[in-house]
Amino acid sequence: MARLLTGKEVASSLKEKTLALRLSLNEKGIAPGLGIIRVGAQPDDLYYESNLKRNCEASGVVCFVMELPFDAAQEEVERAVTAFSNDNAVHGILMFSPLPKHLNEEKIRALINPAKDVDCLTKAQQAEVFNNNPNCFAPSTAAAVMEILKYYDIPLKGKKVAMVGRSMVVGKPLAMLLLGENATVTICHSRTADLPAETKAADIVIAAIGRAKMFTADYFRAGQVVIDVGINSDPDREGKICGDVDTAAAAEIVDAITPVPGGVGSITSALTVYNTVLAAEKVFKEGVKLV
Ligand code: NAP
């Protein structure tokens, strides 16, 4: 039976680091603050926002929320982002995405101060991820996968990784982060010719496609590590979520696997708050330009 790589311990260790750094910044007169911008009231966004608030509270990070109506005008959202970008009390900005369709999201994202872009929404921060800058803020889900691999001492150097999914929030940035750790990465997607052959050839399989339990036993072999990024409605249990991997079937074969829930998804909010404190530390060390 596979070892379960649970996210709880990883999140706890991030929270401890956040608290320690926040305390030392307080001593230097800096109170790290996270600014959240939410347009509308999507249940998923509200759920994540409450996680972020809880994480901020636990680590003593100040949390500001700008809530705008679903039909907010472009100028209103632009004003909110610019206000946080220019506010010295806000060190990290998280804006829920995608924004409602009537808004020009690209234009709005461009107003986020890159130094405060703790969830990698700007092109500047994305470029840092692709430039292999060790101090970049990668998208929280991609970064959460790296935290799990690091926490559980999963070697990456020279290992073959099948990264399934090529979105800009998960697959592509994660492939770059893995490459930065000298893994040999194969990026797979919906047109990959023989996906089971690709995943079986890998030492580490990362599933990020959004298809409930699509990765059955046929995709795995003994000795592998499986990271399941997917969050889907469980077709077999109403009201529950499941990953992209058929966990029960895969766990019979592979060495280690992340559960869903309780895996990657349980780390992201702790990571965003940690990044906020790191962004505040940068302000202390280097100063930060307002936009
Ligand atoms: P996305 O933008 O929809 O991208 C899905 C990717 O999967 C695309 O690259 C797509 O290929 C590929 N794909 C779809 N069906 C496939 C198939 N049958 N075989 C191989 N590849 C296939 O999704 P995303 O935003 O990256 O999210 C992926 C999953 O992660 C979702 O379940 C999402 O809920 C979850 N997620 C979890 C967290 C977390 O905190 N744990 C955060 C964000 C997302 P093409 O490019 O060819 O279309």
C-alpha cells in the first residue's frame, strides 16, 4: 500500500515559518498584510477566502478584503487593484480569477504591483518563474506541489516526471519549477498520443487535468510517486470531491501518493500567506516601488 503524502504537515510547517518571520518583521516595525480582491461571491472563492483569513489570523498577518459586486465596472476593479498596489500596509495581493466575463482581466492584472504578486498573476512574475528565479512567487498550486515534494524528500534531480496538464496556473509553471530542480520533465496534454505509456515511463506522475479519477491502475507501475492536483466532484459520492487519480486503485501499485482532499489543495492558502510575509521581508531589505 502506498505511503500517503498528506498536506496537513506541510501546511503546518509553512505556518510555523510564517509566524517566525512575521514576528521578526514586527520587531523591525513591519506588519505584513495580505490584500484580497474578490469580484462577486462564487462559493469556491468564498471558501478559499475563509481559509486565507484563518491562515492570516493564525500567523498574525493582517488581512484586507476588497469585495466588489459581480457587475462591478472595469474602472471600479482597476481602482481597487491600484489602491492595494500603492498601499504600504499591503505586501501581498491575491485577486480571485477568472474575473466575470465583462471585465478586461489582462488589463486589471497588469495593475498588480509585481513585487506584491504573491500568486503569480502578472506577466512580470510569470517571467521570473520561467527565468528560474529562486525568489519568484509561482502560482500557489504549482508551488504547493514543490513544497510537498521537498517536505517528503522526494528526489527530483535526474528523475523523470510526467506532468499531465499544461495550463498557465498549474502545468506549465510547475514544469519550469521541476526543470529548475534538474528533473527531466515530459509535459503531457489532451493530444498526447499514448498517455499511459508516458506516465508509466515516469518516476513521478503529476496529474492536473480536471477529470475525476481518470488515472486508473493502467497508468501506473510500482515504485512511482503520484501527485494528484485535481479537484473534481466525486461521481461516486454526492457532495464530495475527488482528484484526477483513482486513489484506491493507484495506491495498490505505487510507492507514494497525495490524497484528495487533504493533499495539494490543503497547502495553497498557507503558501500564499507565507509568500506575503516573504514579500514584506523584501520590502524591508530592498524597498518596493509603488505603481
Ligand atoms: P485547465 O486549465 O482546464 O487545464 C487542464 C489541462 O489538462 C489542459 O492542459 C488539458 O490539455 C489537459 N487535459 C484535459 N483532459 C485531458 C486528458 N483527457 N488527457 C490529458 N490531458 C488532459 O485546468 P487547471 O486549472 O490546470 O486545473 C487542473 C486541475 O487542477 C483541475 O481539477 C483543477 O480543479 C485542479 N486545481 C487544483 C488546485 C488545488 O489547489 N489543488 C488549484 C488549481 C486547480 P489541453 O491543453 O490539450 O487542453
